[in-house]
Amino acid sequence: MKNKLGDLNNHLFAALERLNDESLSAEEIESEAKRASAIVAVADQVVSNADLQLRAAKLFADHGQAVLPMLPQIGKSE
């Protein structure tokens, strides 16, 4: 996979830097704010998905093979 959570962090900071650009007009600030809101909405979903994957990995680490039928994406599905 090409994108990593570190890349997401970079995108979020880039959006923050664009919002902090004092040379922007009111219209440009409004446009950047809408763009930043869209980035944050997607970022929230990416982070939520990463959290779900981490919880599934923890279940597997804590309970071993017994949870694989309930976690078909990390194990063999029947």
C-alpha cells in the first residue's frame, strides 16, 4: 500500500499550514476551510479503520487461532 498513517499526518499539517497563510483572501480561506473539513472527514474514517484493524490484531494476539472464524479478513474464511 502506498499511503501510510504518517502520510495522513503530513496532509493534515499541510492543510493547517494553508489555513494559516495570512496572504489568503476571505474567499480563499473559506475554500481552504471547506477543503480542510473534507480532509478531516476522510482522516477520521482512516483513523477509525486503523483502530479497528488494531483491535482485531489485539484479539488475535490475546486469543490466537480461536478468533479467526470471526475475523475472516485476518485469517482463513470458511
